[in-house]
Amino acid sequence: MEIASQMLLFAHVVEHGSFSASARAFDHTPSSVSRQIGQLEDRLGVRLLNRTTRGIALTDDGKAFYARCAEISRAVAEAELMVVSLGNHPQGTLRVASTVAFAKAHLVPLLPAFLADNDDLKLVLELTDRPIDLAEGEADIAIRFTEQITDPSVVARKLATNRRVICAAPSYLSAHGVPVKPEDLLQHNCLRLSTVSSWNDWEFPGPHGPGVLHVTGNFEANSADAVYHAVRAGLGIARLSTYLVNEDIRAGRLERILPEYIQQDSDILAIYASRRNLPPKVRVFVDFLAERLGPVPPWERD
């Protein structure tokens, strides 16, 4: 046993007046407690306790040493109480990494309500589509999509189903025509995402299983946010999440193409490093997002 543990044990023995009481508290035998106190005395080179048939009595050296051990024991108890109380209340700094487009469209608008309910929290948000290493502490939570998860050790909680549709601006379709079957897309300028290569493989279910088109075009960006603004500008055809384009489609700023084809096998996820001893600040934020975004996400509600 380390000297710090022996000091705490010694303080407990003195406060409770016997080896037996401390043995029960520390899950030792009385003989083990006595042996530890003896080793502490040998380490210090002084006798701390006199053992008598009526119990134990402090020596003069023991009294002086006990005063310091009692201070340490109280400090340890206070520190433990503080950590336990912190563990029940969300506070401190919460670091969140989110994909750019989703953060701008739907995450940031939710933050005023969240922070109003959690006024002991500070939230630091990083908008990025690059991979996030949660094990290295780059963020407490990351908002990602299914195809972006490459680390099987992370914990992922579904926030909403991510449905993607194919669309273009009326100006592009007026100039280049409207595709009527998936193969027609090969003759069009399709907008691509550079950060997730599979995002550019567009699947189309058929009688013999899904067919896949690897789309091409003269524009590629590292964020779906940039692709969204490019398709609205009339640059080409894009497959984008309904959380980005539903409002534009309703307003006529974008038009659905091949509307019978919808990709919906990619979920919007909150990911974090571990379930074990999950910090309250992480739990309360993930619960908040799950409640606000599900079961039917707000961008698809009537």
C-alpha cells in the first residue's frame, strides 16, 4: 500500500478508535490494518500508536502526524464530493464538431434554446467536414453521417434519417434538359463532394438490385454546403439531403429530378468516444438533439 493510502487508513483508525472499524470500512482484515500501520511506522521510523488491551492510544509523534493526516483525509473527501456533484450537473466547456452544411442549416438555430437551459455550459463549435479523432480529444461530440464513420470503437446515436434527393435549379434544366432516367445523368454536369468518395456513387434501385452511377462533372467541393450553393446557382445537378433542399424545392428555387429515387440509408448521427462515465454535458446535448430532431425531423414535417 502506498504511503498516501496508509495515511488515510491511519487517520480512520484514530478517528474510530480501533483496527476492526477501519477493517470493515476499507474491506480489510483487522490484522491487515494493523500490519499496514506497522509498515507506516517503520517507514517513518517512529511509533504512532500504543496498542493496549483496552484499545489504541496516540503517541506524541502520532498526535502530530495525525493532525496532518486528518487534513489530507478531509481534503480527499471534499475532492470526492466535488467530483460527484460535478458529475450530476452539466457544466464546463462542451466541444462539438459538426459538418458544415448541417450546422449552418439546423444545429446553430437550436443552440439558443439549449444554452438557455444549460447556463453553466460554454459551447465551442467547429464546423468541419474533415475526419474527427474523438480518441485524441479533438471534440466531445461530432455530428456526422453514416458513411463518415470509419472508427468502429465510437458510440453513435441516431438523430434523424438523412434522405437525399436529386435536384437542380430551373435555370440549369432550362439550358440542359431534364434527365428522365438515371443513365441520362452521365450526360450532365453532376456536382461532386471531395471528402467522401462514396458520396459520388449514386444508387438507383432496379429489378436486379441497385445500380450505381459514379457521377462526374466540372465542380467538386470539400463541403456539401458549397455543393448546395453551387446547385442553387445553376451550376449543375446534385444529390443533396432534404434538410438542405426541401425548402428550396417547395419554393421553386430547385426542382426534383428522378423523384422516384431517394437515398435514405444514411443517418445523421451524434458520435462520442465512450458510454462509460459519460459526462453530463455530453448526455444532455445528445438527448436535446435527439428530442428536437426526431422522430420526424423538422425539415420534413408538414
